[in-house]
Amino acid sequence: MLSLQVNKKIFTRLITALLSLFILSASCAFAAESLSFWNGDVKKGDVTMRRNGTMQEVAVDEVISSLGFVPKSDASSIIVVFEGKKIEFWNASNVVRAAGSIISFPLPVSNADGHWWGEAKSVAEAFGYFYAAIGKPAAFRWGESSAAPQPAVQPKAAVPEPKAEVKPAEPEKKPAVKIPPAEPAPQPAEPEEKYTPAAPAVAFSGKARPIVVVDAGHGGHDPGAAANGVREKDVNLKAALQLGEILRQYGIDARLTRRTDVYLKLAERTAFANKNEADVFISLHCNAMPKGRSNVAGLEYYIMALPSDKDAMNLAIAENKEISAGVDSAAEAQRADKKTQLLLKILGDMQQNDKISESTALAEVMHKAAKSGSMPMRKVAQAPFFVLRGAGMPAVLVEMGYLTNAAEAKKLNSASYRESLCRSIAQGVVQYIKAHPTQR
């Protein structure tokens, strides 16, 4: 009788353990969620999904497979190349580049648990840009995992990228998609107003005139940010030409890193300033924000130092990426990330850059000049911008405004507004040089 009771207890415990194991397995299987990835009415497949707080992240590698592409990947990036265009995801980065356009993600891309993870809506948007660039119709969306997927698409082999040619960018085709094309064609050329205000009083004369190098960010096959029908590289170049002319009116020897729509590597820009023994280096850019933050606007001044906030760090990560045939490979993208991390390490010791204090003073004077000129100031901040690294003079990166803000994009595309903006920048530079005269 005792033996029978013992056996009953063992049997009961065994059944309980098996039930617990079954419930645990069922709950784990249920937790492995997925979303259906659709292009219009065509289901491409079911993609693994995980939750990150209130947001949904999807397996980017599975999205790529569902579209029939074969990616190139390593620990730092996963990249798809097709018909000379590419879409690039970098580990721990809040930005993704699709056919040359920067798309900001609300969460950083991550390489973990055997997958590349990206916020679901942003992933669909990024592939929409990529499809628009390669001339394919795109209306990507997510749905509940239910309908059967379409037959698998045969993978498309990656094709070698053509060598970059230095020529004006042509407007992308406009297929019927629900999002803007990857590189929005600029609005019809505005009739540049013959805006000729009175020339400022000459502040410097003689042979020992101060030298200021003005850098128009991006250019050539690198369009920079693009939104509301305006491309950053175009605004940057127009503003650089205007700023250079205004500085000359003050008696400053202004020298531009580029005067046409050509591409320059980041290191080439500061090398030009150093070779010309510039007293001041100014790099002009335009900013962008992800969807949901299109109301953000205003002028920003940055110096190269430890990042002051998350937005500044994300901006630096985006600006530090090179876009050049043979230079923007996965290995080079990884090296660019390592350079950013190296800059952070170097900047941990503020004495490594003896120009930080001088650059800070320059940025503050420029900020005051902009405010006195009623410019829409947002902030003065700092971040590890590679384009400023190695400058042997006070250096400031100017984000002239946000192209993702429709009103500000329209202003930046206006010659008269850029004139006012450039005059405020020039006034700040003049005030700084007067207080810190050249030693030549």
C-alpha cells in the first residue's frame, strides 16, 4: 500500500511537470510574434517582430529576404545594392541611408539575437525610398500575420556599383508611391531675387586680411537631407556663395571649398582650410527630423566636442558617413563609426583640441549676431563632427534650418532669406576676428 501511494505521488509530480513544460513552451511560441509585410495588395511575407516599449521592431534581414534581395552584412552594417542604388543600416545608429537620402529612426538599429532590428514604420518608409530610387512601385505597410504570402521571389544578385561621376544630380523618377522619392527633385528654380542691400562698411584692409574658409556641405552624388522639394546640397552651395561675397565686402579673404556641385570627402574640407592657413572655418549644412517632428525649426551652431544631447549625437553620426564609390562600403562604414567613437574618446580629454574654447567663443558671437538680426535661433550645441576634426583654427558647423519643416524649407530656398541669414553669420565672424585679430 505504501509503495502504491509513493508511485501515485511520483506520477502526480510527473504530470504536473509535463503540464508546466507544455504551458511554458506554448507561451514562448505565442510570444514569438510576427507582422505581415505588404506592398499594396501583395503580401511579401511574415516578418518576425518584437516589442521595444510602445514601439514595434521588425527583423530587417527578413524584410530584405521577403523582397528577394541578397544583402551584404557584417557586425556593423547590413546593406542592399541593386541597380547602382543602395540601402544601408548601421548597428547602434538612429539613421538609415536609402539611395543617398537620410531617414531618421526613433530607435537605433540593432544587431542582436540573430537579426537586424529596426522600428517597423521607419523600415517600411526606408524601403519605400529605396524602391522609388530604383523605379519600382512601392506602397509598403504592415498588417496582422494572416494571409498566405506570395510565391518566393528569386534573389536578385547584387550588381557592382558604377563609379561616381561628378555631374549635376538628375531628378529621380516619380513612380506612384505614397512617400516622397529618395532624392526629391528640387522645386522649379526660383527666380533669384536681385537682392542687393547696401554693402557693409569695410572692416579689414591691407595685405594682412583675415582668411575665412566657407564649406558648402555635401555635393555631387551626396545630396544630404532632402524634403519638401529641396535638396540640402543645393541650399548649402547657394548660401556658401552668398556668404563668401558678403565676407569679401567686409574686406575678408573668403575662400570656398567648392563652388560647383561636386563631392568632397570630409577630411578634404578641413585639409583645404589648413592649407590656406584660415583664421576661421565655417561649414554650412541643413538639418532634418523624422516624421512627427516636422515642426522643429531654427538655426543651430555646432562645435566639435562631446555631444550635448541625443539629437546632436545622431546628427554627427549621419554627417560622419562618407558617400563615395569605393569609400562607402560596409568596411568603410564600420571605420566611420569607429572614427566617431575615437573622436568621443579623444574629446574625453578636452585638452586634445586647443581650438575648442576658441570655437566656442566664435559660436557664441555668431549666436548673438543671429539673435540681433532676428534669425530663428534654436541652439548652440556640440557633437563629434568629423568635418571639424583636425581644423587648425576656430571651426563651427552651421545647420541653417530644417528642410523637413515646410515653411523653413521654403525660406531656405529663397535668395533674400539666405542673404539675411548669411549676413548674420558674416557679422558674427567679423566681430570674432576683431576681438581675436590675425597674427599674420
